Amino acid sequence: MIRFEHVSKRYGDSLVLDDLNLEIATGEFTVLIGPSGCGKTTTLKTINRLIEPDKGKIFIDDQDTSQIDKVKLRRSIGYVIQQIGLFPNMTVEQNISVVPKLLNYDKARCNEIVRELLALVNMPYEEYAHKYPSEMSGGQQQRIGVLRALAASPPIVLMDEPFGALDPMTRRILQDEVSKLQKKLNKTIVFVTHDMDEALNMADKIIFMNKGKIVQMAAPEEMLENPADDLIRSFMGKHSIDNESLPQTAADFMRSDIYSCYRNRGVREAIQQMARRKVDTLLVKNLDETYAGTVSIKNIRNHGKDMKTIEPLITQENAVSYVDEDAQVCFDKLLNGQDSYVVVLNHDQTIAGIVTKTSMAKSLADAVWGDSQ
Amino acid sequence: MTLNMVMSHFYLVAAAVVLTIVIGVPLGILAYFYKSVRKIILWIVEVLQTMPALALLGIIMVFMGAGKPTVIIGLLLYSLLPVVQNTYIGLSEVDPAIKEVAQGMGMTKLYRLWHVEMPIAFPLIFTGVRIATVTSVGTAVFAAFVGGGGLGSLIYRGIRISNMAMILSGTFVLMVMAVGCDGIMSYIEKRLYRRFSPAKPYNE
């Protein structure tokens, strides 16, 4: 367990850490997040004493870290940084063995550790152990960076935006790998990021900081549901779920920019309209604007060439819904039926719009990701 | 000209360069570690370099008398600048992220210097040694004036007896030596840089 008690740090006039109190449980994946300059990296670096606080104490398993020899303390805590920082003069094997060597492990044991760790991330020993960092991609390098931090089995690992410099694909893969490793090896990980996606993806607990103080400390679900203030909400962005705006009825999903024609129109005119709008069916209304049915190009081709108006070709087989019908019922009609759309009617039987699979997907996307514009 | 002359010229240069490394590299490390002495060390080696080589040898001769030690010390003082400076710069320019990680992993200052910073700075330090070697080959000609021997005496004698062939042959051998040293050491240097090229993350 890591415990901060009244920890403060000041650089010149600015208070970077303001009377910080927090506890990180053993085996927990804790993410520190917040706007830049909020003190998250400083918090991280006070744990392995790369930064010494002005006031307050930090305990690891009830031992005051300021009483432990710095060098000894650091060897018992894994450390991963954004710039990776592999030693360019050392091979992968030598890089991973740095801390074990500092702790005077013998050669055979170092080699065993390297083999085990490389196997964990599916990097064959024969292929990678003797490569230099400059011979590998950024993603591979940071994998080694993580393994290097794990080499001497430290119970605690500190990670300072470790995936910040990687492309989104690689970042996602490494996030999953690190999550798996953490579960498997049961490490206490303290992870700094400014990417809420990453935090939600990996954390057991998120600590949101601003101006050197903790704004909220909660599990990801809890933070999503009850963000403590507007700043956190804006960080959540697309993730925040606002139940009230969730679309509920067919009307919320329908397209209303649709074309319909009167039932007494000629067949030729109907064909032209279809061609112009690039559709294969038309909505047909009665002269009093109420819904009459649909007419399809297939029907016209089969029977209608010599007819004057579309009237005899109208069918009423297409699925119909009403504006205030539950959205779920409407979707069921759309997904289970044969039709490519559901006609939505107002209560006076006039046409309100249609729900297509595309409009359904778009509305759902808007609801989940916020306004898609 | 005898092989003896060439060998004695080589000896002067080699002895001076070895001493330059033994003294210059630690001075560079001191300058890197201690801000308080940094300016003084870098200033002294720079001033030494600005003195005319002949004057420097003359001054040393006053204290040490004529002979090879005078020449070697003169060459040493004259060669310190590239070695000290490159050691200092090489160590200072190691990527701060690498220094931070090394510290964060629990390396002591000296362990970090020996296992991380010196290996990374080594190619640049080697460049300094190469420059020192090549300039020393030329500067060692002045050894003739303070009784140090070497190819300088051949050229000096050629000038006194107006023997153009003698002057040219001495000069030619000197040039071959300088170009040869430079070529061999440049080759090693290139391989060093390739081997130690710092890790640059790139996107997959």
C-alpha cells in the first residue's frame, strides 16, 4: 500500500502539490489523470523520490520512504517513462537485466528472467535478446521498457505516460498487454496519463487531479456516472452518459427529409422520381395527406408498364410504426423484418418519416459519442 | 631520414595522446559533475590551445630543460582542448530521459557514469582523441627546437642546408602519418557511431 500524508511541493510561487492525501491499495491499477500542470507526474515522482516533497510523508507498506535509502528504494520500484529511455549502448537482454545486476543476481538468473519476460510478451528470445534498441520499433522498445521495469519483480511499478509517444494502434495493444501483465503478476501500478480513454481502459481506480489537489478519486464506472465537476465531465467528453438525452422513441431516430407522392400520379413520373432520388421505392400518400402505402420499382416493372397511375401497384406490406412508439419496438421491426426501412406515421395517419438502418446507427452513434459534428 | 626518426616522432605523439586521455577524460568528467570547476577547467584548456606551440614549448623548456619530456608535456597541454571538451559535451548531451530512467532505476551516480553515460559519450570522446592525435603529428615538428628529435629535425636540417629534397621528404612522411592516423581513426569512429546510435523511437 502506498499512502500520502499531507504532501506538498512548491516550485517558486506555484504550489504543485497542495496537501495531498491519498491511499493506493496493493495490487491496484491506479491512474493519475488531469490537465497538464495538475501535479500528476510530480505525485508519481515523489513515490520513488526523484522529487522530494517539501512537506508531508509518503509511506510504502507503512514504512516512511524518506527513511529508506534512495537507491535501495528505487531498485524496489519499477519505473517506465514516456521517452522509453532504453540504454542505446545495451542489448535488449542487457537492458532488461539492469536492475537484477544492480541487485547482484548471478548471470544464470538474469538470463532466466530475460527469457521469462520476453515470453510474456511473445517476443522470441533468440530473435530479440541481442538486438539494440535502435533496431526496433517504438512499440517494441516500450515493451522492453515495461519488461525492464518488471525485471526484479518489484511490487510497485510507476508509469509516466508510457504510451504517450506511440501511435494509437500500438498504444491500444500495449494497454491490453500491460493490463494482462498486471492481472497476472498482481502488481501495484501507478500510471500517469492525460488520455481519459486510456484511464477508463486500464484503471481500477482513477484519481483526477487539478492544481495540485485531488478532485475525484473513483472507479471508472463511478466517475463516468457521477463526474465531480465540469472539468472532469469535459475530460470524459464522448464517454459521459447523459440518460435524459438518450433517444427513446421512433421519432428520435427517423429521417424526416423524405419524399412522398400522391396516389394518383403517373407511373412514368414515379419512375423518374425514383431515378432522381436514387431509391427503389416511393412512399405514397392519399389526397388527404394520410399514408397510403409504398410502391416499388419491382412492382412497376412486373405489372405497371401499361398502367396510367401507380394506384393499383400500391402495397401496404411495409412495416409501419408511430412517432411515439418505443424505439426498441421500432428497431425490432426493422431488424427482424424484410423491409429496408420502417415508415413512421403521426397519429393522424400522415407520414412523419422513415427509420433506416443507417439512421438508426447514426443516432446511436450520436448518443454514445456526443454530437458527431 | 631514418626509420628511427619516424619511430621517435611516433613515440612523441603516442606518449602525448595517451597522457592526454589519462588526464583529459577525467578533467572532462570533473567539468561534467561539478559546476563549480567547470568554467575554470574549460577556460584553461582553451587558453592553452591559443598559445603558439613554439612559445609553449619554450616556456616548458625553461622549467624542464630540453628533451623528449618537454615535447610530450607540450603536446599534452596542446591536445587537452578537444579531449576535455568532447568528454564534457558528450556526457552533458546524453538524453536527459536516459539519465532520468537510470536514476529512477536505482543506479548510483558513478555506476550511471560508467555503464551508461561514458559508453554513450564514447564516440564523441574518440573524435576528440582523433583530433588531438592528428594535430599532435604536426605540432611534434617543433620538437626539433627543444631537442626532442623526430621528423622535425630532418625538416629543420633541410632548411638550414637549403636541401629541398630533404625538406620535401620530411614533409611528405609527416603528411602520410597525419592522413593515415586520421583515416584509421575515422574508420573506427564511424563504426562506433553506428553501433551506439541512440535509440530513436519510430512508429510501427
